[in-house]
Amino acid sequence: MRRPSRRRSRTACSSASTAWIRAIRVPSAARRPSPPTERENTSATQVYCGPTVRGVAKQYTVFHGGIPEALEAFIAIHPEAGELVVDVERFAETRKRLETAGTAEAILYGKIKSEL
């Protein structure tokens, strides 16, 4: 014998559930998305060359059309990480400089890594 379903039918609860949604609607001016940041505004493809940060980005991750919010927040805390987000055209040069001791990129990488 089959047990009766515990699910309500869609029509039974739809009018009650949409009433409160209509009541909390936000004015259209408040729903507008915030203007894109300078990094998000770029349509260029960028590469994060800093150390891997769990939950934020792996080293040499490629981003199209801006970087994610988690990386933006990380850069706000560690501004030097912003210097290691480079355009694809500069990636090969930056990677070589990361592997060369004493370069600005290698020093920034070491500083970020030591703060993690």
C-alpha cells in the first residue's frame, strides 16, 4: 500500500507564499547592481601569480572579465597581491621574475606567503 504524499500541491501554497514576497519587494533603485570595480571593469584576461590561498585562488589561475569577490577581499587585506594579478600578455615575464631571486615579484610573493 502506498503512503500519501506529504508534499503540498503547488497551487495550494503558491498564493500564500507569493503574498509575502510581494510585500518585501525592494524598490528598483535599491536593486541596481553596484558599479564594477576597476579590476572587474576590465575585459582583459588576467592571471593571479601569487601563492595559492585556500578558498580564494590557486597560483596561476586565469580570470576572464574581472576577478572574483574572494580575491578582491584578499587584495584589500594584502594589497601587494594586487601587483601579482597581471594581464595574460605579461604572464610569461612575470613568471620568470617570480623564479628570479631579488626581483620585485619574488619579494612580493615571499611577503604574501609569509603572511598566510
